[in-house]
Amino acid sequence: MLGRLNHVAIAVPDIAAASALYRDTLGATVTAPQQLPEHGVTVVFIDVGNTKIELLEPVGEASSIAGFLAKNPAGGMHHVCYEVDDILAARDRLKAAGARVLGDGEPKIGAHGKPVLFLHPKDFQGTLVELEQA
């Protein structure tokens, strides 16, 4: 069921400053910011060859990232994203095994234009897991 690691997401308080750090200090290529209002975030991606780093900045106080940054003002690792071939089959298998899918359990379209789901961190050793249909 589990495919390759798609990205590691890092919540940041200032996406412009974080992008500059990766671009100017680490020499990374950083995509243009993309707003995802349905997820309450602005994102950029950094391609590191075998996977990507996603920088997340909250959009509005209701953003789940705003809550994360309230607890971690400097930012930090927010989630890992794994690819799956069939997101609905993966969701159903995980739910049958007792894993909790966040939200209403229905996939939403993510930053790559593909369906995504999030799994409760308490079910995965304290790590928020995103699944993205490959």
C-alpha cells in the first residue's frame, strides 16, 4: 500500500524568509508560493532530488498551521507525505485497521492537484501522516 516518500512538510512563520534561507544559504531551487485556501496555507516546494521539502505558512487564524506555530513559534516539522496508488482503498484499509482519518474522511485536492488525506498523529507514533494518490 505505502509508496515512496513524497515530501516532508515544515511549518514556518514567514515563508518568504524560509524560502530565502533554503535558496540563498542552501542553494536550493524554490517554487513560487502557492495559496491553498481550502487547506488554510501557502506552500512552496524545494526539490531535493529523491523527494521534496514543503514549507507551509498559515493563511488566517483558523489554519491548523497557525495552531501548530502557536505551540512552536520558530516552526518545525509538521508532517510526512507518502504516496499511495489508490487513496480510497488505502483509506478504507486504514480505517478497518483502526486508524483515524482526519476531517470528514473524504480526500481533498492537495498542492500537487491530487487527492490527499491526513491520518491522526496519535495513530502513527506522534507523526501527522499525509497520503497522496500517486
